Amino acid sequence: MIAVVVCREDTASVNIGRALMERGSWQPYGDGLRCGDLLLYHIDDMHLYHDGIDGELSGHAEQLDAVVFASRHRSRSGRKTLSVHPIGNYRGADYGGRDETLVSAAPERMHSALQGLYDGAAVLDYDVCYEVTHHGPFLSTPTFFIEAGSTEREWRDMEACRVIADALRSLNKERVVTAIGLGGGHYAPRFTDLALDDDVAFGHMIPDYQLPHIDAGMVQAAVDASPGATMAFLHGEKGERFRPVLEDNGLDVVSV
């Protein structure tokens, strides 16, 4: 079962939840609602700081395979964006989670969501992309965020929220190449292209702005928290110093 968490303090999250409830027949299930393999679960506090929600959910699901947080996205550019990303902190926990701790990613399902967003947004004027790993909360279950942004106009755009809802309803654990990524910017354009063009499912992604501040132990943590990873893609030169630890894990390391 996949839990979709809706935060009542987050306008986009609430609207994504509403869009989901427009689709399918949802039935009460514990403290949430269930439709097929999806469990819709509402919380009152901010999702970034709601650690251990998978522990709460474990009583409502015979098997909790992944958690997806529906969320708003905010950026200074104001660009219309639909995105997915893994969570955790390479350094301090400024926005939830734990210091220098990564949450297990869900590479295949996150790739499925990215592809669903891309297909659904074809008639909308939105960018579709990965974001690199950032912020909380902390969980023990594979997790990712799916977001609409970057301003309140997009948070209230029900067409965009319906695209996200459709991507969530069609989530599957695809048989694709799984990888981690090092380098590039926050919106990971190179890794997004590899995902959409070459069916590479990324787990954790470490951007250029984090690479000078981390060590081999954190790269190892990114590998460990990216289930099934068999490849690592290095975008630019800053990640090259970590090539040995990647190769020691048996990953096929490719520069892009």
C-alpha cells in the first residue's frame, strides 16, 4: 500500500487531496480513506516536521510500501512547476528531519510519478522536473514529495492538482535502471532528462552546492538510501572525488 499524506496547512496539498477524492471510490479505512492500493491520510500540522508518520500509518496498512507527501512548491522565480524529490538532509536539519540523515528513497515509484506528471502536463504550461534531496520529515519507509508551485496561483490550480492526482493513481514500481546522481543544480535538469528520455529512476541526488560540504560517508548514505541503485551519474567535476566510493559499491559510474 502507498500512503498519500495531505497537510491541511498546505493549500496545494489540500487541493491535491481533493483532486484524488474526485477520482475513484474512496472508503473509510482506519483514520484515512482507501481506494485500491492508495491510502489517503490527512494531518493538521506541517508535513516537513511530522517525523515518524509511517509509524502512525502502520496500523492502517497491512504493508506500507511507500509514503508520498502532497505539497506546495515555492521558489523565488515563481516558475510554474510540478516536481518530485526524495527527502533528507546532507547537512543541518533547517527544515525538518534530522541532521545529516537521509530517508530511504522510492526510485521506481518516483520515476513513475515524474513520467505521469510529464504526460499529464503536456497541455499545461508547467515545467516538470526532479528536485534534489532536501528537507524533512524523518521516516523509516521509502518516501518522496510530489509538489505543485511555485506561487499561490499554482497551489490553487485544480487542473495541475488533477495531473498530480492522476500520476499518483497510476503509480507503479517500474522495472527501470536505478541510480543516484551527483552534481548539477537544485532542479536536476540533466537527471530529469535521463529519467524521461532513458528511463533512469533516480534515488538520492546531491547537487553541486552540497558536494563541497559532504564526505564519503554521506555519499555512502545516499547509496544505501537509494534501494536497488546500480548506477551513479556524475554531472560536472565536483562529484569526481567520490568516484572511488561509488565504484567500491559496485555501481557503474557514468559522467554526463
